[in-house]
Amino acid sequence: AQPWLVDGALMKKMGVNTVRFYQPGEDMAAVRRVISDLYKKFGIRTMMGHWLGFWNYPAPFYDDEDFRKKVKADVLAMVEALKDEEGILFWVLGNENNYSFSGKINPWSSERIDKMEDPRQCLLARAKTYYTLVNEIAQEIHKIDPHHPVVMGNGELICLDVANTFAKDVDVVGCIIYRGKTFGNIFKTLKNTFDKPLLLVEFGADAYNAYEKKEDEDMQAYFLEYQWAEIYRNLARPAGASDGVGNCIGGVMFEWTDEWWKHD
């Protein structure tokens, strides 16, 4: 079975030119085959991601040197294995890992950080610890693969002021944004906070109307059309050619895979 060939044909018909994978499978030969087929048969490029150990068990101890070394080695092995595939477009580091800084998702800490006691200082210390790891990985990727930009996946704009100091070597900020039909002030705020090209690596609207408790693809289409219009309005263009902020390079709709298991 080669389901990506069926999906690829449907995606091409839909107008898709890029897909995002959050993490590669363990069989790199199989991963390369999917990337190659999507590109050569359908003209679809791949953004290849890595969770940076975020869904590991136990928690992702970003302040532990052995953990950092393992994550770095895993990412660089992925880059070495896939960097020469023609369909590769970007590397995407992490997703919403910054939500762990406040302890809301996959909480982690260390004795060094806990000694600070003040919750705000602890949060900032976790942010610095994580973003320095991202930066170190980005630097290493640039050495072995100077041809594909490195994107940092970040939930909303949270802690990007810290990233501006400690993750300067990422090429693109990849934001995961769900604000309804509009992205609000994200384009201008990012330009003032962390002035890098913006890629909306996750956005969209689902097809279920929670008010009416039924599928509502018309409302989904209305939201998506509005969101795409904002992306186009803020696309990076030659000076004077855009009435938006001009720092956006595109977006990735979430998602091709159904997530009916999330219904509750």
C-alpha cells in the first residue's frame, strides 16, 4: 500500500504545493521514497519537522546536557539522511514546545531553575534554555546543509522576545496560530518582536460547528478564505507592492489527516 500516492493526487487537484511532516519515521529509506514521490509525481515539496523530544517520556529535560546532545544528534542524523532529497524545502524545529515553559504542557524544570523560586524568572530561564538549544541545532544544520532554511515552530508569539536574543540563527519563525477567522496583529507584532520571515506552520478551522453540533463546511470555507486573504495581504513582496506588513512567506493549513479522535 502506498497511500501517499492517493493523497498526493488529491492534494495536487486541491492546489497543494507543500506539506509539513512533524517528525520522520524510523525507516529513512521509506521517508525518502515518500518525499521523492510527492515531489516528482505531484510537484509537492516537504517541510520536514522534528519534535525535539517534546513528546518523549519522561518529560523533555532541556536543561539536561545528555538530553540536549541526544536531541541534537537525532536532528542532525535526520538532516544528513534527507538533505539531498530534491523535494525538501525547510527543516522545522519543534512545534509548540514553548507552552512547556509555564508548565501547561509537558512540564519540565531542573534544580538550577527551581532555585530561582520566582515563577516569572523560572519561565524565562526555561525559555532561554530551550531557545539556546534550538539555536545550537540551527547552527549545526547550516554547516551540513546550507541550502535549506531552518524554521522554528512556536505556539503563538509567546516568548519570542526571548528567542530574539537566544535563537538568532533560525531563518524563519514558524507560528502556530488559532484566533478564529483573523490572525489579528500577528504580522506587525512579530516584526517588532523578532524580525524574521513569518511562516504560519499551522492554522485553519475545523468543519464541525459546535453551536449546531453538526458538520458545517460552508463556515469552515468562509474562515479559511478569510485567513488566506490575510496571508496574501501580508506576503513578502518588493517594496511598495503590498499593503500589509510584508513579512509573511505563506501558510500550512492544519490538516490533511482527520483527527476525529479529538472529538471530546
